[in-house]
Amino acid sequence: MTAGLPEFVQSVTQTAFMSLEAVFFAVRCLRPRLRGRNMSDRTLARKAFGWKGGIDVILAAASVAFTILPATPAFVSGSGWAGCFLLLLLRRAGFRFAAAAALAAAAAGFWLGDRPWTVFLAVFEITLLAAWLKRGREDLLPPELVYQSVVAVPAALLAVFASGGTAGEAAAAASGSLIVGAASALLADLLHHYRPLVRLIGRRQGAEDAGRVPLRRMIAHLASASAVLSGLPVIVIAGLSFSSGDASSAAMVAAAAAVLSSALGAYYLSGRISGAFERLVSATAGLHLRQRQDADVCWPAGGAAEAAEIAANCRDIADKLADQYHANEQMTELLREQSARLRASEAALERLSYHDTLTSLPNRFYFYERLRAMMDEHRGRGVGLMLLDVDRFKQVNDSLGHASGDEMLRIIAGRLRELCGDEAVICRLGGDEFAILVPGNSRDALSRLGDAILEAAAKPVRVGDKELYVGASIGISLYPEDAVRVEELVRNADTAMYTAKEAGGRRYEFYFSSMKEQVSERLEMETSLHKALELGQFELFYQPKMDADGLQTFGFEALIRWYRPGRGYVPPDLFIPLAEETGVIQAIGDWVLRTACRQCVEWYKAGYPPAVVAVNVSPRQFEDPKFVEQVEAILEETGMRPEWLELEITESFLQRDRNVVIDMLKRLKDRGIRISIDDFGTGYSSLSLLKNLPIHAVKIDRTFIRHIDTDSKNASIVSAIMALAHSMNLRVVAEGVETEAEHRLLRKMHCDELQGYYFSAPLRAEEALPYLRLMRDPAGRKHRGAGDAAEIIRH
């Protein structure tokens, strides 16, 4: 420090250039080995050499320069003021580069500057701090204070005393070393954690970490910085005064003691202050998972009052969130269950939309979609459509009830599944109608399938304890031979099916164009039937019922006839089933009952004896809950006495809800109306049913009366029916008597009443007067001649 200023500047300049050359040489030597080496996970990562590497070189050069400069005080214990750059270099470049820079600075300070041998302790300092960082530590200030207290301060004292210095100089050197070392470590920590340059230039990378510093570290940094900043001016002023007096030494020692105690106290107090917050952070980490698992949460207690309040608030919020979470879990579970039910309902609705619930076969909607798809898929092969209708299903349904009819449909559907191959599609269109889609339009293959279906349908069907025999009528249309549109193809198959049914059933028919005329005629008849009652085209005929001798008239059966202008009379067996099918039968039945009652009253008013008139009742009429009231209203309207009226119901109707049927029959009988069972023997009822029914008579069907004189089986059946009916005090009426032999045999069997063309065809009201006179004078026919009797019968 005695040299002149120009010589001093020249010496410093040469020394700086020499130091830079040494550092650049060290960088070139160490660069291949520095890449990829990490001293710690966050602080010692070595990056690719670039502009940041230039900063590292500048820091190294600065540390060398500060070591050479004759700065006062001349710290003899280590890095001194150069530590600010060496510790930053340690943070940035890692141990190897920082250690090389420390060695270069120490060598330059020892040989070129005025530093003693202790300057080489900077290398040991860098090594100690690097080991500290490698253990995952974040702050350099604590190990720096330890290093200063254990190594640097004793070394400074030893160096000063060894060179003959005084105790004041030794104290000043030791105190200055401690304060400057603390300042260097604190500066490196602040620049590393808070990154002011990164935040200043607005770089996003690392900016978030720069703004997130633990509370413990912030408190320690703040307290340490206040002590260091107050101690630095003391040592700077004392060093610049070039005085080593006791006052300066004492001030420096006091400042060093203050820095050391403040730093250690700051770290201790920061732990006490921030401990509650750290425990709170630990308690709230993964809180949602612990709440979901119902795990206990250890909330911090004690510490700062604010931390305790925050912990209490967090506990309350967590409890409320836990309650809300459990409520949400319950709601989620409920929504999950409802979603599952909704999906199941959607699946069930989709199945219901395309499948029949009774037979589990595809329904009408699926049939039309599948038919369209098959017509597109098999344009070359064609498609065969078979429509199947169960014969006599209505009789089974009416006589045995809907449950038996449903069971029969399920059995038939099962038989169809067994017969048809995998390529065929079986659908139930509704009621007793099925459809079968078969790829290909081979008439031979469809005929074989039709024969197999007819054979299977003809087999007995066991429903409960009954064995039923039905059949099937099948209509077949071919695509594209018969039609190219879906609706037309179905219509043609339906036409063929009705043709098979009208031909007697138990057969299949292929569609032919001539069938359209028959369908058109049927549709025309249906349209005319709806208007026939309004146009007055119906007439009522009366067929007398005679005693066994054929000499006395017991009453009449009212029979409806339909006269179509230009077509003549339509047979009842043609339009009555159509009326039943279309629902017109109820209006027609009311008209028949009212007309027959009115005619009976007119005969009585004309002076003829009261005549019992039998009227057939349709099952549809009888199903009406207000049927009894309707009959009473007609009797009151026409003035007809109840005992003059006899209602005929079919035997098949008795198999429905027996309690309801018996109740309605009792109500009619209690009003004086006669009840008879029509077509007895053709249904599925047993003779034992008769004992529970409030009826007056049974009418034996004409199928048993025909050829009774030559068919011994029919004769046995009729004889048995008569014997059983008579044993229960029921009258027996035989209908369909057409020959004298039948009449003679029935009279021998003691049949009560006879009806048929042998005695008279159905007559108009004015033509029935001769039979009314026979009712008035039962013995009149005996006194007439044979010719008169024959004339009456023919008439």
C-alpha cells in the first residue's frame, strides 16, 4: 500500500488480466466434466455453457480481483469480500467450478496480493458449504456461521498473533471475517431464494418458485439481514479509519457478536414462530384424501395466536367440508343408483319398444325395421314373408280366459323358434298373429317350412289340465316377386292369410293377384256393415220352436238377416263374425233385442197369446257391465214382460270369469228373464258346470242333431245331454232338425223343444201368425187335416 497510484493501477490491471486467463483456462479444463453434474436437486445443477456461463466467469474473475486488491481490512481468515462472489458462484455453477475459482483467488491473493496463507481456507469453506448443500439444505448462512466460529475466527486470531499483531488487530480481523462471511452467505441466500433479477426482467421460468419462500426462512432472513446490515457499516468504518484502537476493535467485536447472536436467534425464533404454520401445512396436506378415508387429522395447537386462529378456522372449515363431502357422497351414491336404474329402465324401455312382453319375440316395430333391412340386404336372393294366424284362438280366449290364451301363444311361439332356422326372424305382430321373415324367395323352401309349421300347430296344446286343439292359417308373399314396398308386401301376405282362413284354416296360401278382389269385397262388406243399421237394411226373422209332437208352438227365436241392395241377402255366418271383429255387433245386438221385444208386444196387442222370444246375445254385449240395465231399459221402453224374453248365450262364454258370469245371470233370472245355453256341446265347458248356472234350458248344437238317426255316437251324446239336463230340471232344445227320422228319434228321447227347417224356416213377423194361432189353440193342429198341417210346416 506504499506504492504510487499509477504503479498500483498498472499492477491491478495486470493482475486482473492474469486472473481472467487463469479462470478461463480452468473453465476450459473443467467444462467437459462439469456438464451433467449435480451438487443438489435445486441449487447445484450445472447448465449448458452460454451467457450464464459468462456470468460465472465474471463472478470468478471478480472474486480473484477482490482478493488481490489491497482492501482494508485485510481479512486473513478466508475469502473475505471475495466470498460474496464465490458463494454466488457455488450456487450457480456448482462445487467444482466454485472450488477452482476459490483456489485461483487464494493463489492470486497470496502471491499477488497482501493476503496471508490463511486465504487458502476459502477452498475448505467452499468444500464445507458444498457438502452442506449436497445434503439437501437450502440456506448457506448457518453453515457459514459455524465455519466462521470454528475455523475462520481461530485462524484469524492465530494469523494475527503469529505475525506479531496486537489483540485489537486480532479481534478486528476475527470480527470482520465473521461479519463479512455472514454477509456473503446471506447475500447468496437472498439472491438464490428470492431471485430479484428473474422477477425484475419478467422471466416466467422459476418466477413462481421465487415468490414462494417458507415463512421460517423469511423470518430468519429478515432478522439476520437486519443484524448484518447494521454490522457491516461498523466494520467498514472501522477498517477505513486505518485505526486499530481499542474502541474500533471493541465496536467490531460487538457488531460480530450481534450478528452471530441475531442470526442464531433468528433461526431459533423463526422455527418457533413458523412451527405452527408448518404443522398446519402438514395437517392440511392431502386433507381431502384423509376426509374421504375418515382418517383423523392432527391439528396444531399453541404457537402464534394468529396461527392458532387459522388452525381453528381450518378445522371448522374442514369439519364443514367433511359434512358436505359425506352429503355429496350420499348424493353421489343416490345419483349413481338412480343412474343405474335409469340405464336399466332405458334398456327395459328399448326392449319393450322392440320386443313382445308375452312371448319375448320381436314386436311389430322391430318387424318393420327388420323387413326393410332384409329387403335391402337380400335384393338378389329375395325375402319370403309368412303371416300366421292361430285358428280358433278367439274361442279358446273367450271360453278359457285370457290367461289360457296367453299360455297357448307362448307355447306356439316356442314351437316356431324350434322350427325356424337361425336366419329366419320370428315376430309377434299382436293378438294371435305372428310373422316370419325368411331370406330367399324359394317357394319350395317356404312350402316345406309352412308344412312343418302347420304340423306343429296342429299338435295338442296343454293349458293347465286341458288339452286343446287349434291350427294355423298362413299367408305367404315374396319380395320382389309380389311387391317391392314394405307396406304392399305385408298387405299381400295378410290377404293370402285371410284367404287361407276363409278356406277353413289349417293351411297356407301363396299370394296371387286375384286375391285382391276378395279382400276388396271384404273391405266393401265391412264398410257397408257400418252403414247397414243406419240405412235400415237389417230384417228380423222368427223361427218357431215346437213341442216334441210338432203340434204346439213354445216360442220363437229371433234371427237377423242383412239385405244388401243389389247383392241380396248376406248369410249370417259371413257378416256376424265381421260384426264381432269390428265391434258393430253391440249396436246390432241392441237393435235385435229392441225389435224382437217390440214385435212380441205387437203380437200380444193383436190378440195372440204371449210368445216367448229367444234373442242371441253376443259375448261383447254380455261383457258390458251395464248390460242388465240396458235390457231393463229396452223392456220398459217396449212394454215387454221379462218372462216373455229368453236370452241365448254361447257355451264358450261360460269359461270366462265364472263369478262375474254367474252373478250377471242371476240378476237376469231374478228379473224373470229366461236364460238358455246356445250351441251346447261345442265349447270347452263340462256338463257339471250346469248345476251352478241359473239357466232354464240348453240348446244342443245342430252338429250333434244332424244324422242322429244314422250316427250312433251323436245319438249317444244327445241322449246323455238330455238325461243330465232333465235330472237338473232343465229343458232341452234341439236345433237344426231337418228330417222326419231326426224328429222321430228326438221325440223318442223326450226332447222338450224342437227347432229346424223340418218344422219351418225363419219367417217374417206376418208369416209367423199361423204358429201364433197354434200357441193360442194347442190342440188346433190335431183337428186339422193332414193337408193343412203340411201346409203350415211348408209355410
